[in-house]
Amino acid sequence: MPRSNGESFLLDANITLLCWELVFLCAITGGVGKSCLTAQFVQNVWIESYDPTIEDSYRKQIEVDGRQCILEILDTAGTEQFTAMRELYMKQGQGFLLVFSITSMSSLNELSELREQIMRIKDDENVPIVIVGNKSDLEEDRAVPRARAFGLSQNWGNAPYYETSARRRANVNEVFIDLCRQIIRKDSEGSRSSSDPSRKREGPNRHDRKRDNRRPRKRGPCVIL
Amino acid sequence: MESMKRHIPPLNISKSNSNLQESTDHSNLQSRFYSTWGSSEMTPPLTPQTQETNMDQLEAPRPVFHNYLRAFYPFHPAGNVSPSTVTLPLDQGDIILVHSVHTNGWADGTLLDSGNRGWLPTNYCEAYDQLPMRPLLKALTDFWDIIRGGCGSSLKDFGNQDLMRGPIAGVRFLLEKSECLTRESLLVRKYDGLRRIRKALLSDLSSLVKTAKKFQEVANGNPSEDEVEHILDEMLLKAFKIVTRGVRFLDVWNEEVGLSRTIAGMDGPADSQYDLPPTPASETFNIGENDCPERNESRMLESRQMESRQTTRSRMDMSRLSMRTDMMDQPPRPVSVSAKRISVSHRMSVSGPSAAICAQNLASERLGTTYDGFLGVLGSFIGLHMQSRSSTELVVTTKQAVESCKAFLNVVEAVCEHDTHRSVLLDQARESMCERLSDLVHAARDVFRPAHLPEDDMVFMPDEGKQLVEAATHCVRAAGNCLAKARLVLEQIGDMELEPENENEGDQEPPSDQSETPVAEYERRLPPPPLQIPSTTYSPPTPALTDATTPSSFQSHIANSPANLSAISSLPNSAVLPTHLENVSSFSSTESGYRESHKSDMGESFGRGITSNGSSFTYHSHTRDSEMSGLSQTSTRATSPDIGGSFQGSYNVPSLKESVSYSTLAEENEETEANILERTYAHELIYKEGAVMGGSLRALIEKLTAHQSTPDAMFVSTFYLTFRLFASPLEFAEALAARFEYIGDTPHAAGPVRLRVYNIFKGWLESHWRHDRDNIALEFIVTFAKTKLAADLPTAGKRLLDLADKVSAVGGPVVPRLVSSMGKTNTSIAQYIHPDTPLPPPILGKKEHNLLKQWKNNEASITILDFDPLELARQLTIKESRIFCAILPEELLDTEWNRKTGSLAVNVRAMSTLSTDLSHLVADSILYLEEPKKRATTIKHWVKIASKCLELNNYDSLMAIICSLNLSMISRLKKTWDIVSQKTKVALEHLRGIVDVSRNYAVLRQRLQNHVPPCLPFVGTYLTDLTFVDHGNQSLRTLCTDESEMDVINFDKHMKTARIISELQRFQIPYRLTEVPELQAWMQNELVRVRSNGDDTTTQLFYRRSLVLEPREQSRSATTLQSQDSNPPSILDNAKDKFDFLSWTNQGKVKSVPTHG
């Protein structure tokens, strides 16, 4: 990688290039393990005691393609029954993780409703979305065939589909990084001209992304909280 | 193994030694040192052949940080050492609490005998880790950490007697292991010496306990800082005293009891394997003896008033011998005492890489160890160059530096390769690291050039030295940066395994060919270390003591500057770094001159510069993962707070010898005797900052029913609330009964403890009984009450039986629980309103009453606009508050409210339903108005109601209303919002800010913190918090003891849960407002009306309705339609959720709304 590029990034990082991204995790019913996913992602491995009541409990800085991003995660865990609340969260979210449990078909079916709500609220067909089949460690209890989930992913404009295990910490970071990448890309597309709606196919465990859109430039409006 | 030995710092002194032989003016002192060492002559010849040691060393696993050392040789650096010097004079047998060990073999320690702190040579000592003493030693370590390492919170930590449990349990363990637990035990009666020391030990203990009590009293008052400090110091010294006494006790025991037992067991050949060399450097020990015949004469120089050293020595040896037999019943420990000891003095140097090989090959760990290794080498490198050392040595060190750096970079490289995204930062850091290293090598080469000239003493010009230091400093900085970046990358990509042999060859072999000869030579030729260290006093290679005012520099490896020992002892407060060039003989004369001229540029810049950049970083990283790497250079304990002070000699604590009274009053001993005899599971608890973090059930129960202190209210209520999550009710009852039973062994405590146990039972039955869960334990409790309890406390037994009867008869708790039973202390701050204060009258005129009456008779329809916003807010608040106050704590446990079927959390569910209904009502009232103007008026009214809710501290309703106004179907009504007044918009914006979800509801949380009930918090935040506490924390914790690991209950998790619940309960206080039944009835009717459609369909209806009111702009809806057509499967997949806004007209449910094309 060219030296100058890296240096300019360094410079940026020192000044402002920490962008806040809001990620929203949703599932209609509890029990799909999304709070575990969040907790696993947010807390460092060696923290032995997790306190969710402090301001930074749902915040984490990650590096995506050389950019430092601060992800703030809105997780409705525990308040699934406050259905009216959901919209409030959704409005704030810039990217969405739709989590279901691979052990429950109904949890998958519920995602459609969520997605429609998101589309409606964001008034946008290309909201960054990642579909997450959690509890991949419970393979023996699998109720959702992979093909089914992939089918859904295709129908939804090739939204990436990952299978994760919060318990084994498998694919946890990948999910968030992928989503974050989508948000960043969408931001830059939006500020150019959003004429290219076709998204690249993104399969799970994809590590070979091109880095063509990584030119250092001023970011569009990022939500600073 | 060779490489390990090679790096024992004191051994490195070989070169300069020859110079020293000539400096005759020091011969006196030297002989003194010889003499002290010479006393070893009297030692029983326990030292076996060196070969055996080597075998053991081969097996020695990763080095361990030993918290305690015992001086094996006396160490008196320079005649009359005042306590203000930074070196710590030692007498044989002294016990030292170690704070950190420097790369060069010097350790920063506190002498338990006097409480003085300073540097001491580790090769004069051996690790003190006798099994019977372990708990006591650990207790002292904890004690020290809390007092010295605690940051201001010490007062709180001493709020109870928990801290005293450690020492008490420790002494008990010691006495138990030595079979001297009771005064009547055989050994105590048989050996008078043992009895006396035991008695003294107990009186020391009781003196400590008394001081702790006094401290509690003082702390409860309003003590001055000085006062507190003074008592803390006193306590610390007393704790020290206990340990030294314990050590003496063990010595005596070993001598009197252990010896005879060992002799009895000597018949077998088994002991030969334990007969390890007692001396630190036993390899050279015997040879050294021959070398120094003059030691015998000067032995008389020793002036010690304690027991004679020989005795001590023999006792120590004895202890080593006989404790082995003690440990026979333990699993065989491959690490012998002496092998461990060697690791202590070795581990600082280049043990990094070698240890990394035995360590697991996790990248992060490897990274840490190689980095440590590199810094270690670099540290000695910097140190070396400043002394007039031969160039070969410098070459070797440089080479080592490069090798270890290579090892480090290898790991970094591996990390890079694994990082698919190729972090730019890391790449850069690595590159600059390489550059810095080559700079260093160049600089070193420059320096060498003149060194090749023969007979040139002043080979290093200051400028070149400076250059070298700078290069090395840059290197350290670059390495630190590199490490940080690598860690960052690791954090992102996750840790990984590396091939084990990766750097095996790289950094192990080359240095060893280089230096093998000198080392071997040295071993043959040189006197043993005890002689060496003193002699190095006059020679540059002595372990360095750096700037005493910057504590971190002590803990870092880099701060290895060659401050001269004698300089330090002669200049007690010196913060100077005497640098290189000083010829040994001319040292003292040039000293002062040098100091003036060079202090500012060299010493300062070096000592401070490096410390602040590289070393402080290492220090932090070490403390953080020290547990993982096991290689931490400093102990994990906080040592920094007062290092500066103590090294300046201002360790102003009363000296132990004067402050501790040797009171042996009989009644005190009685009490301590009793304390000792108490059976306890306190060691099964995990503490952190004075709070219980985890523990086994029995240990937690013990804490719950402790007799010395009233249990913390929060602890007790947590127990009642959450015990069902970690134990069945029957187990809980049984554990309580067991506690009742075993406390009987401790007569003086049995009374209060048994009463406590009874009270716990009573509280459980009275107000915390859950019929659905606890009834299985009832039978056991009845039996317990009838038998054991009745036998000991007849009235209590009877009352418990009565209670049990009532419980089985009544359906709920016998005594209705206080709503705020958890947060009792908090409720006291609720606003006090005199009961006679009249309730505020409802704001309802005749007109409103009439309207309500007509509505009741179906004569008129009414809307919210007909009522005053404040009154509506009040009635909403009353309605919600009633449900909120009814929430039981058990509804909030274990995500009960999310259970799909048979959830017990009826009230929590009702809260969420009400909140959702209210949102729907808001939307409904706006969306079913045809004219934008009317809608705007309604919005304004709702904003007013929301503001009134805020005035009433009703955040739950506020949240529901704002949520609803935020709904896309409302917010998209552009025409409507255009009419809404600016004032209303501003008010709404303000309210939105309050319930903002971002930053984890920071605004809302902040407000709630300061609120005084009555208040209705938003329940959702509590539910989310509880969910995350439940899912984000493990239910078990691992408690590591010396022998094993055990899983204990993660009580911290339950405390967190209970804290959140108590926070919620704090607000469960009803409002003082007048209910208007008619209005309530109307509201209820409205809420039910909007609910009837069911959640999902309701929102969809609302959305369609919204589209009808203000249709989408044409272009927009066209694209939407199109994209949906192009993507049919998603719609077909979920027919029931079909999002088709044109079909709304077909739905019969929609009320009289005119259709339009």
C-alpha cells in the first residue's frame, strides 16, 4: 500500500476521522441470543464483569478497512414487547442486524416483518442490513436450513447472511464489520450519486473485498451523538 | 538452560571484578562481606552436587513471581546504613515482601521486620513459599494491596471485619498444619519454645484485630487523614509482625518437631531428591568457600542482637528439609524451592524468549513475552553502555538486542500475516521499528570504534554515549508503538496460535555461543554471588537504581541505568543517574563534579524520557495481562502509590519494634484463640475492592451470617432475591442448617451466628417465601426447627415452626412485603409529605363531568381535547403507577417477562401493554382526523400532555407519547407538521432529547439518578439492563487457589441484578393524586379500543391510514411499487405481512374513511 495513503489516514485519524455509526439489532421476540451477540462484541474478552448501565456499555471502536469507527449498538433486548419503541430505535439506526436463531423457523419468518418496517421507516430500499443466524453452535437443533436463509438473503437484494455463535464467539466481529462497511459505503455512495443500486454479492466469511472505494476523503454526515 | 543461567545479572559482573581486586582501600568492607557469607560454614552440608540442580532446572516451568523472599545472606551495603537509603540492609532470615524485581536481579521490597522499603539483591535471598505459611502470606499480600494499593477507597473497605479474616484464617491454617491448633495439642504441651512463640503469635494477631476494631471506630467518625494514615500504617506493621512471627514459629517447629520427624523418616532414600542446594548459587558455592579463607576471622564484625545467624540458618535449612516431609501428602511438586528461586533471579533478564517457548503459543502471549525479552535486553544494553565495559560485552548485548528484537518482530510479522486487512498502522510501526533498530546497531558500532584502541579507559565520549542512548530510546519507543499496534490488530482479528518453533533457533542459539565461555570460566573461577554483589558495589555493573522519584522507572526494564550503589548509599536522596565513564577508583572524587555537569542533560533526559514513553507503557500492559503471560516483570500488585516516598526515606511509619507492644495479656489471647478455632470457608470467597464478587454457597452463607459484623443490607436482600438462581431452596436451607451446625465448634461465635441463621430463615418465611418454588424446602425447615434449632434456641425453634405453619396455610407471604424492601435506605429520601396535606383537586369542570356522563350513556363521543392536559397526565400517571408499584422483584429475574408461555411477570407485561396501547392511542387520535388543522391541534395537545407527564416525573408515559409522535406514520405527515406551531415543535424537541435512546439513554439515566420518588421511570431501560447483566456475565467464576481451581458462584452478577431491581423498587411509591373514576373508565375504554386490532395489524392500519391522509409523492411511490414488483418473492413469502398500501380499502375494519382514487 502506498505510503502516502497511509500517512494521510494517520493525519485524519488524529483529527476527526472517528465516525460514529449506529447499528441496530433487531428481532421481534427474545431468545434468539442477540443480547449475547452484543455483549460478546462489545466487551473485551478479559473483562470479567459486564455492567450494561454505563454509557459506554454498547459502544466499541473497530477498524474497518483502515478507518476507525465507533459503533454504537442499540439493542432492544428485554423490551421486545414494547412494540412502539421499536420504531424509535429503528429511526436512529444506520445499519441493521436482523438476528434470528437457526433453531427456530418462526424467528426467521419474523424478520420479514422487521425488514418491511425498516424499509418503511427509513424510506429506503438499500438500508444496510446483515442477516444473522445465531446459535450456530447448536447445529444438531437446526430448524432453519441454510438454503432457506440464503434464499431470504437473495430476495432481499443480496443482503449478506452470516451464521454466528455468540457462545463460541464465532463470526461475531465479522458481522459488525460487514455491516459497518456497508454503512460507510452507503455514505460515500450517497454523497456521490446513488445510481448504482446493485449490490455486490457478499457471502459469509468473505475476506477478499476489493478496496477500491477507500480513498481518503471527507465523510458525509455521520451521526455524532 | 545455559542461556538462562547466563543472564543472571549478578553473574554478569565477572569482567570488572578483576579490576576491583586492586582497590585495597575497600578491602575492609570486602572482608566484611566475605565474613558474613562465611557463616555458611556452619550450615549443615545440605548442598548436594550441582548436577542435580541442573536437572531440576530443566524441569522448571515458567518462572513465577514470588511475593516473598527470605534473606539467605546478610546484606549490608555500606557500613552504617540509615533507613533513608534506598538499599535495604538484610539480615539472615529476614522476610521481604517483594513489589517488583528488576531485570538486573535487584528487587524492590519491604522488610517485614522494620517496614522499611528498598532495593535488595535477589541472589541473597530465596523464595519463601512454605506450604503452611501460604494462606498467611497471601493474606498479607492482600492486606498490603488494599492499604497501599487502594486508591482512596480504603475507608470503605474497612467497613467490616472481612479484612481480618485473611490473617486469622492464615494463622489458623499455619497452626493446623503444624498440629498446634489448640493449646492442649500434644506438640504445644511438649515443646516449650513452640508454646511461647505460638502465644506470641496469637497475641500479635489479637493486637492486629484490636487495631482494626479501633480503626473501624475511627473510620465511622470523621477522622483526619493523618489519623487514618497512622492507624493504617500501624495495622500494616502489625500484620508484618504476624508474618515474621509465623515464620519464626515455623522455624522453631521445624527445628523441634520437623527435625525429629525427618530423622525418623530418613531411613528411606526418598529425601535425596528433595535435598536441593539451599544457597542461591550453589553451583559456585563450594568453590567459593575455598577461595575465601579469611572469612572466618572477620565474622566477629557481625553485630546482630537477634538470635545467632547460625541458628537461623540451621533452622532455615531444617525447615527446607522437614517441610518436604510435610508436603509428602501433597502431589509431588516438580518445582523445587531452589529451582523456583533461580527462576526469580533469572526471569528478569532474557527469560522472555525462553519462557515464551514453554508458554502456549498464543500470539498475544508471544507478543508480550518477546517484547519483554527485547526490553529486558535493551535495558541492560542501555545500562551497559554507560559503564566502561569491555567492548566484547557490549557486542554481545547488542547482538542479544538484535536477536530479541528479531524474535519480537517475528511475532509482529505473524500477526501482520494473519491480518487480512493489513493494518497500515502496524506496517508502519514495524518499519520504523526496523529502522530504529538499525540506527541502534550503527550507533553501537560507532561507539565501539575507539574501544578497540588498547589501554584507553575513556573509550566512550559522552556525545557518542548520548547517541547510543538516544538510539536505544527510540528503539524502545518504536517497540512500544509496534506492540500497541499489534495488540490492536490482534484484538480485531482475534488471537491465534503460532508455530511453536518459530523463534526457537533465532534468539536462543546465537548469543549462547558468544558467551558460553565467559560464563563457564566465571563459574570456575569466581567466588559465589554473596561475594560478588558487595564487590560490585565499587564497580559499574552493579544493578542499577534509577531516579528514585519516578516510580515507574523502577518497574520498567529499560530504566536500567547504572547508578552506582555506593553513590546511592552515600547520597540517600539522590535522584541522580551517575552515568558511564566513571573509573572505579576515581569514582568518588569525580562524582560531585559529574553530577553538576551532567545531571541535567544525561541523567534527566535519559531517566525521564524513556520512562515516560516506553516503560510506563510496558508497565501498564504488564499489569493488565500479567495473569496471562505469567511473566510480568512487576508483581501484579499496585506498588506505585508510595514508592517515591518510601525511597526517599520518608517512610514515616512508626518502626515496628517501637510501635508494637508485646502485650501478652491473657484475655486477649483467649479471644484470639477463639478466633483461630473458628471453622471458616472464607477462603472460598472472591473479593474485589472490598466487595464479594463470588464464592461457594457455603462461603456466601457464612458471609451472610457472619458474627463479627452486621451483614450488609444489600448483600442480604440480594441473597433473598436471587438465591434461587444459584441454589435450589432446599440447598439453601441445608446450607443454612450446616452453618448452624458447624459454628458449634466455635463456642464464642456460635450464639450470634445461630441467631443470625434463625433470622435468615425467619425473613425468608415471613416476606420472601415463594410458594411456587420454595415449598419443597418447607419440610426440611420444619424438621430443622423441631430438632436442632429447638435444642439450641427453644423459643426460636417454636417461632419458626409457627411461621412454617402459617406459610403452608396462607397463599402468599405471611407478612406483606414492603414495596421497597430492597432499597430501604433509598426510600428514606422520598419527599416527605404530611399525611394531612390535601391531594391536589382534579381539574375537571362541570362541562367535563357532563361530557363524561354523556359518553357513559353513549350520548356523545369525546376526545382528549376536551380535557386539561395536566389532568389527563395525572390520570395516566395514576393508572401506570398502580401497575408499576405492583411489580414484584421476581418478575424481573431471569428474563421472566420475556417467557412466551406461563410468564409470571404479569405486571411487567401489563406495563409494556399499557405503554404500547398509549402509543397507539396517540397515533389513533391523530390519524383519524381528516383535517390537517385538527391533527395539528391534537399533536399540540399530546405534546402538552407529555410535558405535564415530565412535570410529574412520569417518564414511562412520556416515552410512550414521544415514541408515537416519532412514528414514521405521524412524522411523515408533512402538511400537518407545517401547521404545528414553532413553540410546540421546540417543546417536542426538548422532550425528545430527554428520552433519547442514544448513548445508552444517557440523558434519561442522568435524570433518574437525581430523582426523588414519586417517579415513574421508563421500565424498558431496566429490562434491557437486566437482560444484559444476565447474558453478559457468566454464572460461575473461577477461584484459583494454590492447589487447584474451583468454580464458584458469580455473586457479582446477582449483586448487579439486585442493584438494578432495587433501583426500580426505589420508585415504587404511589403518587398522591386524586383518581377520577369516570375519566379512568373512558381512558381504559380508549386504550382497549386501539388494542383490539392486535399489534401488528394496528401499525399497518395506521400506516395505510397515514398514506391515505397524505399520499406519497408520485415519483416516490412509483419507484416503491416498481421495486416491489421486481422483487415478488419477499412479498409472497410472507403473505400475511403483505405491505400493500392500496389494499387497505378492502379491510373491513377500517372505519368510515372516504376512499379516494
